[in-house]
Amino acid sequence: MADPETPSTVQGPVIISSSSAERAPIIYFDGASCFGHHNGAIQIELAANLLMPVGAAVRVDVVQTAHLRCSVAAALALREALDKALAMYKQGQQQPNEEIPAVKN
């Protein structure tokens, strides 16, 4: 494995700076509330459900969590990453569960 502190003279794929990882926000969403495009930019609004107590009942409020804007190329890359992550998830769901042996005392 290459030493991350030593710069490489061979140009390869894009390398993400390790100093940016700690500062990147985590965005949670339950769905995309709307989407579109404008001047060549893909626009997607991400939203999450908030459960709000109202007396003995619960009201669901939907709030925007992010305004996603990207180029078409970036949208295609995101779709590919999502497709691959979903395939990994599906493959993990198909693995047979190991039986845990019963312990008799």
C-alpha cells in the first residue's frame, strides 16, 4: 500500500483529501420531495419526516434537509453509486443466516 504522506509522481484517479472527511456533513433524508433541472444543473430537494407530539397523538412534519445541485455527469455518478450500494445491500440480504447453537446448561 502506498504511503499517503508521500506524493505520487504517477497521475492516477482523483484522490480525496483526508483533511476534508471530518468536516463533511452527514445528510439524512427519508425521500426526495421534488426534483427538476435548471440551466443544465440537476436539482433535487431532500426531505425528512419529523414526528411532533400533539397531545396524545403524533403529527408528521416534512422538512427539507438538503438542496442537492449537480451536473448531469455528477448525477449519473451518484446514480451509479446508489445502484452499487443497493446491489451490495441486496446481496447481503441473500446470505444464509448462520444458526446460533443452543447452549444447554
